[in-house]
Amino acid sequence: MLFEDLSLSKSIQKAVFEQGYTNPTPIQEQSIPLVLAGRDLIGCAQTGTGKTAAFAIPIIHQLHRIVGSSKKAKQIRALIVTPTRELAVQIGQSFETYAKYTNLTQLTIFGGVSQNPQVDTLKNGVDILVATPGRLLDLQKQGFLDLDHLHVLVLDEADQMLDMGFINDVKKIVKLTPKNRQTLLFSATMPIAIRELAEMFLKDPAKVEVSPVSSTAENVEQRVYFVEKTEKRNLLYHLIKNEDLSNVLVFSRTKHGADNVVKALRKNNIAAEAIHGDKSQNARQRVLDAFKNKEVGVLVATDIAARGIDIDQLPFVINFDLPNIPETYVHRIGRTGRAGNGGIAISFCSKDEHGYWKDIQKLIKVDVKTITDHPYQWHAGSPEAAATAKPKNSNRSGGAHKSRKSDASKQNKKRWY
């Protein structure tokens, strides 16, 4: 199928073709006709498969047909709610791109910056509003938002919104919208909680699922390194230097951990930056731009901040800390291998994370390659097996590791942080 087969207006087709789009992705091919038909929709697909365009393009088409040429005051007709500032910016840019040859206007609002410019634009009127939950509710309480004329509500990255504790905010937002709205819910994963959310807010929704739930992209090569927890930073440096890795996205479980990894890398003259919730929006955007422009070779991010990182040709993702939610692993490694490109996803698994790794394996059902040719490994069996292994100073073959002191002297290991 071609985009021109989707009965889209010529202005939208022109904008789409300028972006080099010829054939819609599976999620777009199946979702766009349903949205154009006015159906509520649940869309589930791997990250990087074009979910934003799957709802943005038909929304623009419908609004352009309804209000595009109207000279009346502009009113919010479409609301897209998304969990993070980075995602909001990314979605806003997509709407701006696809609506380039229409009279539709859009605004992206989020916290962490002054509300004044956002309020000024709202007063002038917009057709499409992209928002994070907190800033949206804040401006609504102040009387700057009117959602009475809303045609369509989109809940984007719904799984992440639930993970971040936005469920109550989402419920409040839904209550502010007309009951006869069209509701679209898009998610990279579809756990039970998301299905329950859909039952609450959607009416007889169509369902589009273009890949197995929580599956990983086939073009992403996955590797796991079993490593002592205290040696993770050494292993990271070892891989970056010995395998000449660049343009690497590293996932840390905590903000403090991300900052510490960056400090350690910088001490060894590796250009690295951290991106997490404690940084201002402007600082996060500067760091992200520097990474995209390859001015920074390593970006260390927490899951919350990383949801909005959309880079077509990101070659490496490293799970410095394994996530305790298996679906999060799928989303993390989906940062690479986007738009049909290849990628490598590397995971560090320490003894205390072995349970997480087992859960991940059960979910993805992929035989991930275990890399043992590195100087920082731990016993790659179960935690129980590791605990009952021969003492580390044993000289018996085929069993436990030698003492760290012995390893250090023989391999001339040098602690670098």
C-alpha cells in the first residue's frame, strides 16, 4: 500500500512525501483508516514503528477538513497527552511537519519552563494541543484551557504513563473532555493495566496489534554480560574503548547512578552527558541535541527521560542496570534498530539482577547471546549456583573464578574510576 491509497488530502500527502514517506508502516496502514472512520482505537506496536504518524496524520486530515479553512476563533479540537517533555516535543514537531500545508496550528506544553509563552499562545487559540499531564491540569485549573470543543483525545505511551503514576491525572483529564469524543490509546506494550484503562475510557474500540506483545525487533542483536556489580563501570569503559563504541545510549536505574557513570567516563576523557528528571527542560534539550549531533559520544539516561529519545540510526543501547519490569527492557532496546536499521543491545547483569534477567527472557522468548570473553564476569548460572560455587581463591579448573587480586595481577587490570 502507498500513502496515496489512504484517501488523505493533497496538502497532507505533499508534506508526507517531502519527508520521504512512500509506504505506510503496518501500524499506520491499519490504524489510519480506522481513525478516519471515527473509531476509538487501541494501537500496540513495537517502538520505532511509526505510532505517532499513525494518529497524527488522520487527525490532521479530519481537522483540516472540518476547521482548516474556518475564520472563526481557533479552539482545541485535538488533545494528545504524553508522559514526558521529550515525547511531547517530538510529537509536536511531527504535527507541525505533517500539517505544514494546512492552516492548522499546534502548541506543545510541559512543565519545567515558564508557562507565560504557552499561555499567550493558548489565548490566541490553537487547533491541536500536545501536553504532559501536570502542566495540562495546572493550566486548566488557572482557567487557560477549554476542552469543550474537543473532537479527539489521544493517550500516547499509555504504559509509561501508568508506570510513572499518572493514572489519576489521566482520569481527571478524561473527565474534562466531551463524552462524544473519539479516543485513541497507543502503547508499546499491552499489560493488563492498559487493557483495563482502555475499558474505562474507550467505546467499542478497534484493536490494532502489528507485532507480538512485548516482542523485540529482529534486527536488534542482543547480548548479555554477567558482571560483578562493582565492576559495571569498568566493563562499560572496557567495551567503549576496546570495541570503539560511539553514539551509545546507556540506561541507568537512578538519576544518581546516571550522574556517577558520567563522572567516571569523563575522568577517562570520554565525552558523556546525563539526562534525567532533575535537569531542566532546556538542559535536557541541549544534551539531547549534542548527542544527536554526535558532539557527545555517550548519553546516560533514566527510563523516564529516555522515552522521548528518537534517533533513527542509534547503533548501541547498553542496559547498565537491568529494569525490574520486563516490558521496560523491550522499550529500552527499541531505541536502536529503528526504521528498519540494525542495532546492538547490550545488557549488564549482576548477581542481584539475575531474577530480572530471567523475567526478561520469559517475556521476549529470545536466546540472547551470552558474552563470556571479558575480565569482569561472575558465575553465569543461577544465584544459588553462584553462591555454592567453589571459593574464589580455588585453583580447580571448570569451577569458580580466581581471586580478584590474582586476576588483577595476571591481567594487569586497572580500576579506572
